[in-house]
Amino acid sequence: MLRRTFSVAEANAALPEVRRLTERIVERSRRLPELHEDLRIRTYRARREGASDADQQAATFAAADLRRAEVDLADALRELGRAGVHLKDTIDGVVDFPSVRDGREVELCWRVGEPEVGHWHAVGGGFRNRQPLS
């Protein structure tokens, strides 16, 4: 199966949707540890002797919050994959767009917070090896 490649213009045209999805992924990825800890604490309280109905309900709500965040993260990852780009870092929101530069396969590189796709690197070269497009 041929994989999609992006010109710089196509990558920048796709950026609003890629940005929206990547920001969602970054936010959920950063929040998951907090939600896991909240569930752990609330489950502990709900299981102790003499736990109240409110403790039980809080544990149930914490489990539902965690599940919603996990499902939303999975959905955003799936949508990003369908867009043909590769998420390289869920914490900093680094995304690569497959491309061709001077006849060879490369990756156009973008990170959350950057206004446009302005860098590239060799396939597998990673963020540290990226170079400006101009």
C-alpha cells in the first residue's frame, strides 16, 4: 500500500485539523496520570470499611472520567493516523508528515505551538536532527 506524502503546502493546509487533534492528544496524555491517581485514591477510600455511598459514587465517577479520557485519546490518535501523519511525541506534540524532498523520502516536522510546518528531517532522523525548510 502506498503511503500518502505531503508537500509543504499540503502539510500546512492540514495543520488546523492536525493541530486540533494533537493538542487534544497532548492534553489527554498529560492528564491520564492524574486521572489514574484519582481513581486509585477514590477506589481505596470506597473499599475501606465504613465507606459511604458518596465514596462509592466518587470511585465510580473517577473510573468513568478515566475511561472517557482514554477513549477520547484513542479516538484522536485514530483520527490523526487517518490523516496520514505520524505522532512522534505525545507530551510535546511532535508530528511528522511523510514527504519527498530532492527526490528522497523525508519527514516534515511540526510541534504544537509552532505556527506552521517549517522543518524537515530524514526518515527516522527525529526531532533533534530537524532542519529549517528554507
